[in-house]
Amino acid sequence: MATAKGIFNENMQPERLQVNPETNEISEESNRDINWRVPVEGTIYGAALNYQGELEELGSQLHEKPYNAPPKAPILYIKPVNTLNPHKHSIPMPKGEKELQVGASLGVVFSKTATKVEPESVWDYIEGFTIANDVSIPFESFHRPPIKQKTRDKFCPIGPWIVSKEDVAQPENLKIKVYINGEIKQTTSTHNVSRSIEQLVADVTEFMTLYEGDVLLTGTPEHPPLVQTGDKVQIKIENIGTLENTIQ
């Protein structure tokens, strides 16, 4: 079991929970129907091209126009409040689109204001971890932020809960699996990021402040699975749990 924080049913404030990340159950609520709510309240920031495989996939393109060189600092974007979506709720397929891109990501949740944090002090600012699906309409270029593709309503399912950092022994080496309709479509690990959690937080807080409740997504792996209307998406991250949503 792991200590977590979540919001569900008629509750408006987070509750401390004992959860089983393997079975995705709450010990004291296993026999009840649960309507989950979004467990975070702050701003959600994504980090583009933070998986080594993404950089390798682009290869020589990074030295050509429009990029001209590989990124030397984190490439950030925001998943605004309209994109938030709880566990077990549906993801709308925009009119005129036939498929969406799944972006499995570990979310780092902050416990207090973080400014110019040194890598060795990063864990003092972290409350815990959650799972995010950085949904997007498929796109090709990272040169300009894919705002229209990434910021549609309900395009950031997140949850089911926030697991305390004390119960995640090796956040830098967590297995991530994506299932579509029960079939595994992607397997990776947080070990494959190009900037570790410590370095990513240090680099980001060097030029901007992160506040209590903010979430920093550590990136999405290369070759994101594609989904269509009716598909059930499950993102499982070791020691955290499973985030599940259906495309509608």
C-alpha cells in the first residue's frame, strides 16, 4: 500500500488515502462506486523533447531549419485549466478529427514555492507524483508550440491521485505502460528522460517560479500511441497506479 491524496464523490477537498498502485484500489473504498475528481489545483507545465528517444528520432533535423540546434534548455508549455480531466472520465474527439495521440507522463507535484532550486535540494520541494495523459491532436513540428493540438478541452486527464514521494522509491526508474483496449501499445521508463527530475526542476526554476500545487510533467515518450473514438486508454506507472479514460 501507498499513502496518497485524492478527491472523489461529494468531497471538495483532498483526502489522505491508502492505495494499492498495482490494483488501483483504495483500501477502505474498494466496494464503493467512486467518481474521481482532478487531484491537483495548480498550473500544469509540460516539458517537450525530454525523452532521449524523441531527440534521437528527430536526429539530424535538430541541426537544420527551423531548429538549427538541439535544445539547450527545457522546452515548456502549459496544459491550461480547460484541459483538466479526472480518472475514468471521457476524452472528447474534436469535430473533424479521426485520431488522437496519447502522451503518457509522470507528473511531479510541488509542495511549496520553488525558485532557483539546486539539484541536490529538489526533493525538499516535491509533495509526490501523479499520472498524466498529455493528449494531443497529432503534430509534426516542435518549433512552434502546438497550442491548437494540445490545449483542447479535457486534453489532460490526470490522477487518479497523488502518491507521496516517500512511497516512490526510485522515481527516476519507473516503468510506464500504455494499454489501448487492454492491449499493451507502449512500454518505457522514466530512466529514458534526457533531463532527470532533479535537473529538470533546477533548470526550470532557474528562470521561473513554481508554486505549491503546480505540476511539472517530465515529458512524453517517442512513438506515442494513436487512439480513435471508443478506445479505452490506460496509462500505468509503477508505484503510482493506473489512469484510465475513454475516447468519446
